[in-house]
Amino acid sequence: MIRPLALSLALLATAACATAQPSAPMQAPPEGPVGGALMDIYTWLHAHPELSFQEDDTSAMLAAELEALNFEVTTRMGDEWVRAKAMRDQGEVIDEVGGYGVVGVLENGPGPTLLIRADMDALPVHERTGVPYASEVIDTTWTGVENGVMHACGHDVHMTVWTGVARAMAQRSDEWSGTLIMILQPAEEIGLGAQAMIADGLFERFPVPDYNVALHVSAGHPSGTVGYSPGYALANVDSVDIIVKGVGGHGAYPHTTKDPVLIGAHIVTALQSLVARNLDPQEPGVVTVGSFQAGAKHNIISDEAHLKLTVRSYSDETRQLLLDGIARIARGQAETFGAPEPEITVESDYTPATYNDPELTSRVMGVIAGEIGEENVVQNTPVMGGEDFSQYGRTDEDIPSLIYWLGAVDPETFAEAQDSALSLPSLHSPFFVPDAETTIETGVTVMTAAAIDLLQAE
């Protein structure tokens, strides 16, 4: 059952200064509900979304929350790495872009060390939910695309729950012993934020965790519930570009050309054999050609075509099999048509698969079931989406990690969708809006309970 003490939003709204006088913030927070009720924080975050590597106001406001709770706070984590990457990829440093990671450390006697992570960035999606606090922000991504901006993946919920957990842990310090590390990560949506924070010394400058834990809202579970997957939970995510080389010419005289569109079409078709005929049927894998671009006019055969692929897998072995197969097929088809060898580029900053440590998963889910009832905790099949939370468990420290799903759909709407043709808006949809109050209450309750259980001195 839900514990009123742990769940009460009214209590959590006033808990910010329960354990210590606030220290002076390292940077002035933006005008916003610092120290206010969790729902006020949520609606402010939802109405003021910031894109990847632009989370300036968001990080400042939430860093001030941690300082008020007497956490030792470090800001601008990852900044040097981000600026070096911006210069490498774009030829210049963009002042508005940087690493906005936040690390808060609260030491509370001897015991284990726990890291809890929330992500901050929004998506270039024009919101169409119609809620009173809907985002009206328009901004430009660091790759130059101007668009509406929205928390269409629920990171506003993640940050609000994270704030509630920090408050609860500070208030209930007599129930646990050890070191709590609360981190806010930039740029999850482009898969680079965790890498930036780790490169900036997350596990060298701060205590090394015994456990890493995070949550993610689910657009396929009712609010008040939690879903989980032991072992692999989310996939390796690779982006592959293939530049097919040809010999251009007049569309009326194709025999004088090497048509890259034809070659590319054969590559697309042959790629379908990779999963079907190269991969063990019990091992998941996805190869999708998301873009095929070539030519500019009806009667001109282009001299090149550009294919853009997304490749999904779980194990490192399957990932390599698929990437090697893509290269082999692309080169083989080009050779068949007597065309030059294609250029094949695998994006180096890929998102690795997320692996939930089975022992940690079992322990935490047992605690959560005790809080909200076993009937509200559901084991899921893994998904082919990606999450760069995986990076925190793949360092030399080999830290057991867990990310779980927090149901976010209004239960009545969810039930209606099960019994009819009604489809629920997915994450990243302009229509996605969570059942915020219940989702946040549940999120704070279950994460706080898990944290207290994990932070017990031996």
C-alpha cells in the first residue's frame, strides 16, 4: 500500500529546508518555483523546456533545490567535453551550448553509496496537448534545426520525482546511512549527456557508487504502476550512413551510367536478410533504413545516393554481426554493379544497451512491491528503444545498475484503450501528457523506498 507520509505532496512541498539552512547558490536560479510544491515545479519545467546541451535554467533551478537541502553541489559537469565535441563536429564553439550536468552529494554516515539520475533535456516537438501549462517555446537545436520544444519524453516528470526524492531523503536521514549522489544529466535525447559527465570525471571526482538507479515514464502503463525488465532492458542504438557511389548521367541513357539509386535499392532489399538469415531467431535485432536520398530531377541519374540506417541490438556480439553485415552487403552490391566502393560511416558516439543487474532488480522490485502492491509491479519484455543511462554501468567500475518504468497514463484512459480502438499517444508524441500528480506521487514513493533500502549500513 501507499504510505501517506512518503507520498504526501503537501509534505514534500515544505520539506526543502527540513534538515539545514540553505547555503548560497553557486549560480542564480531562474525565476521559478524553487522550494515550492512538486506540482508547481512540474508545470514550470513542462512550460520551460530546454533542448539537449541547452539546459541552463533547468539545471540552475534544480541545483538551487539541492543546495537548500545541504547537498554539496557541482554544476557544469561535462562542459569541456561538450565544447570540444561542438568544435570538432561543427567547427566552432557555440556559447549557448554546454555541459549542464549537476552532481549533488549528501553524506550521512558510513554505508553504501547510491547514485540516482534524472535527465533534463526536451525534444524538438511542437506541443499539441492543450494543457494550461503547455510549452510555447521555440528554439534551435545545436545542429541548427528550429522547432517547437516540448518535454514529450517525460523528463519533466523525471526531474520532479528526483526533486521529491532528494527532499524526502534529506528529511528522513535518520532512516538511512551512507552517501547519496543525485545527478542531473543533460542531452539524453541525443545520447551524449552521460558520456559527457563520465568524461568529466563523474566516477573520479565523486564517490564511486555501489548502485546506479533511474526511472523512465511509460506511455504504456497506467499511473500508480511500475514496470521492469531484468537483464537487457533497452537496446544498443547505432546510426549508420552509407554513401553509394555511382556514375551520373542522362535518364534517357542509363547504359552510360552506374545508377546509385538502383544500387541503393538492392542494398535496402539485401539488408532485410541480415536479421532474417544471419541472426539466431531467438536473438533480437533491427536494421531500418530511415532515409534514402538521391537526385534532384526526373531525368538525371545522380552520381550518389545517401542511405541513413538505425541499427538496434542487445549484445555486443549481435551489434558487431549487424554492423559487419551492413558493410559487407553495401560493398558487395556496389561491386555487383561495377560501381565504386561506398563510404560507410558508423557514428562513434553510439548508445550502448542498458543492462539491469538481475540481483539489484529483484531487490528493488521487492521493495517497490511492498510499497504499492505486487499487483502494480509488472515484468516487461525488453524494448528496442535506447537510453544512455547504460553508460554509467559500462565503465571500469562495473557498477550494478537499474532503470525501471514508471506508469504515466490515466488509468481510465488506459482501460478504455485496452477495450477499444483508442490508441495511446507514445513517448515523443506531441499529444503525450502524463497523469502527472499520481505519476509523481508514485515515483517519489517508490524511488525513496528503494533508496532507503539500498542505503543501509552493514
